[in-house]
Amino acid sequence: MNSGKYVFSQITDFLPKRYFERLIMTICNDRTQGWNLTYWNQMLVLMFGQLDGCNSLRELTDITMAHARKSFHLGFGKTPINRSVLSKANQLRDYHIFEKFAYHMVELAQQNCINQEFELNGKYYAFDSTTIDLCLSLFEWARFRSTKSGIKVHTQLDIVTHIPVSFNITEAAVHDVNAMDWINYEPFACYIFDRGYWDLDRLYRIEILNSFFVIREKRRPKFEVVDGEDLLEGTDNILRDQTVRFTTSGNTENYPSDIRRIIYYEPELRRTFTYYTNNFFLKAKDIAFLYKNRWTVETFFKWMKGHLRIKSFWGNTENAVRIQVYVAIITYCTVAIMERKLELNRSIYEVMRILGSSLLAKDNIKELFQLEEPEQTQDQGQLQLVFDIF
């Protein structure tokens, strides 16, 4: 089916090229006069660098120049990619094109991955942010402290599909709780936060919008128990499941309703965790299970920094940084869509690891993930028969 086609080209076949072209015509009317590099070529080159694990723009362009004869078949255009041209494109071209296309890929990835099995029915999102440190002398526009620069990527991740559904890039100085105002809360969906997002006023807004939240306790607040009691130790490792009401004046004004308080003992870590939630319908063990799954967003950040080349940037301007982040999201979603459509039955991270070392191969992608048992020779069969007898 894909005989003679590079693995990278097979991957990019899953991209909706027509939608991308319409997007360009809508936003900038495809102003590519004087450029040998189109928007589409630019995105594919950056995706290649993400999957191949290039640490710098020079490394990326050195690889593409070394394989210049394959450039057209890889989707990079007929002209070999020049480092100065690619650098200029990353600095000057409108990042909004890549941002909008990234959100479209997120939507497609969710549609394809929505049938994944999960223990609980419903919509569950983990929300967190990661700080990416930058060199102050090169990224002056992102000054974070007196000695360093940095940006934050605020991400809302669907813990069922492991797809990031929203992401905002800000300066690192922006506090995490401010990002809660940018979430488009869905009725009856559940949002899981770390204790760094402890803000009772914002949490009560989630209650008003008929959405749910789960958050870990921060600096034990004063409260009175309305209902509930200590549970027998060993009952799903739940020590307490209480309905409480805050008693201090500030907390009472910010969160005037009852709230559920759950204390969970984690036997592997030998420590307890205290969670607060406005969900009175799920079992206490399910609340603890949801908070455990908040680590999917941490895993996403770890992989994004380590394997999608977000930690070392290929440009110093804000525009170049944003383009690289959005192309990383596009790459992640493309692989997720491909994994589901080809029924590879592997994690997204495992698929990326294998594809990254096979981009210029001409094998069918499915064949890369098919484990074939070595054929047994006649002598080996006779030897095995002897072992079976004894």
C-alpha cells in the first residue's frame, strides 16, 4: 500500500492539508511571494525536527540538506531548506495559523480517541502548567526574574484520551491560578487541579457553572463537619469522607456552600492525601482515582520537554517560540490519530519513539509494530522435543 513511501510521508498523510490551506487563505491570503518555503513546507520541516529529536535549527537544516534529494518526497518542497530562510520564516510568519491548526488537530484527535476505555463515565480534565526556563540574554522579551527568562504552557488535558484540549502560552511570571479564568468550563465535566490552584473564589465559580472539581488540600483550612465520620481503616484506603463547611470569614465568603473532604491513604507511598470536591455522587475511592490520573498531564509535560524538543528552542523571538510549541502539539495529535486509525495498540509515547528512528525508512508503518516470532528450524524443534521429554 505504501511501497516506496517514506515513513514520515505516511505520517503526514494524516494531516488535513485542505483545511490548512483554507486557513492560510483566510488569515493571510497565502502571502508567500519571494519565499521558497510555503507555510505547509515549513510546518512539515518542523514536524520532522520534532520527531527526529533535533536540538537546534542548525541540526535540523543540516539533516534536511544532507537528504536534499528526498526533500520533495518528504513534503519539504523542491528546494533544499536553508537555515536562514527557515529561521526568518519562524520569526516573521503569523503564529496564529499554527495555533488554529493545532486546535483543529486537537479536535480531530479527540474524535478519534474518544472510544478509549476508562473506568468512569463522563468527561474528566487535568489542568496544570509547566515552566520552561529560557536564557535571559537571548529571550529578553520573556524576563521572569532578574537572572532568567521563561514561559509557561498552561494545559488542559483530557485524561480519558490523553489529548490536550486547550493550551495557553504566557510569561512565566503569570500565576497558575490566573489560568483558571481561561478555562471554558463544561457543565457536569470534572476538572482536576493540584493544590497550587487552591483559590476558593474561583472554585466556587466552577460550582455555580454546574461543573465539578477535585483539588488537593493546601494549608489545612478551618472548617466544621456537617456530615460524615471516620471510616474503618482499610475500606478502599479511605480514612474519612466528610461534608464540611469553612468557618473563617474569608473562606466563608469565597465558598459559602458545603464541600466534600476526603482523606485517602496511599499504601505504596505510605502517606495520606486530602482532597476537596463538590462532587457528592462519585464514590470516595473514585475521587482518589481521578486525582491519581492527574499525573497524565505531568507525563505529557515530561514527554513534551524531553522528546518534542520544547526545552531547546529553534528561534529567539516570541513568534518562533509559539510556532514551535504549536507544531509540537500538532505532531502529538497527528501521532495519536495515526495510532488509533492504524490500530497499533501502543501508547502515543511508544509510537513516537519507534517512528523517530524510522522516518526515512520505506516500510509500512504497521509493519514496524508487528512482532514476528523467528521461524524455528528443524534442529531447534528436535532439541525442544528432547527437553520436553525430560
